[in-house]
Amino acid sequence: MATSCTLRPQLGDFVNVMDYKALLDGIEDNLGSKAAAVIISAAGRTYGKKIATALGASMESQDLPTILKRLNLCLGMEGTRLCMIEEVSQQENFIRVKVTEPVEMSGETGGSSRLCPFTLGILGGFIDQVMQRRHQARQVPVADQINLQTEFEFTPL
């Protein structure tokens, strides 16, 4: 993984959230929201697998919540700021991950139904790689999307 200011020496490695939102909106407008979600989540899944590999994350060394805390270092305040992983719970039949401020929710108002396909894909790819098993991923509707918060569930296939 590249570290801060290694990819663009003068402008730095971060872009404005609104630039990302414009890209997301443009893809959705041109392909339709469902097709866009499939493509964007697939791209996120690929990236999530690469992050897991770069971190050397595996179930052999730690439990999933601990491993996802390491992912939070890459994606949260100390990393790319894509989102903050707030909570992880592993149930018998699924894994639930609660995040705040996913980039896709930027500028959304309370009660937004905005999907977060890139964040969903990254988390899904990371979990798939760590657990060496494919998971079906879905965004869980959260009432009023309080504090730009959303949840994702990952069910083993």
C-alpha cells in the first residue's frame, strides 16, 4: 500500500470527496444505479483483497474483529479516510460491520437511502480474502442514517 504523498508529490494522495461523488453520480447516470453498484462493488472487492494481502491479514493469526481494526487504520482517520469502522460482530450465520462517514454518504441528509457500493466491496473483498471464503454482501438499511452511519452484512456462500 502506498503511504501518504507518494503517488502525487505536489498535490498529495487525497482528492476532494465531492470529486468522488461526481464520479459515482456520473457512473450511476450512465449505467443505471443497479449496474453501477455491481461494477463499483466489484472494484471495491478487488481493492479489499489487495489490502488484506498487503496487511498480511489472515484468520490464522487473529480474530476477525481484531483484523478489521487493522483495516480501519488503512481506511479511517489515519489512512485514506474512506470510512471509519465503528463496530464488528460475528454471528453464527453472518458478519455485521457498522461504519460511519462512508465516502458515498458525504453530503447526504438524514434518512438517505444512498448505497455505499465501494465501501461494501472493500469490506467484502477484505473479509473474503481473510476468511478464504466468498461472502454475499448487502447494505443493511439503518433508520435515518444517523451520523452518516450504515451497516453491512456478509453471509458465507
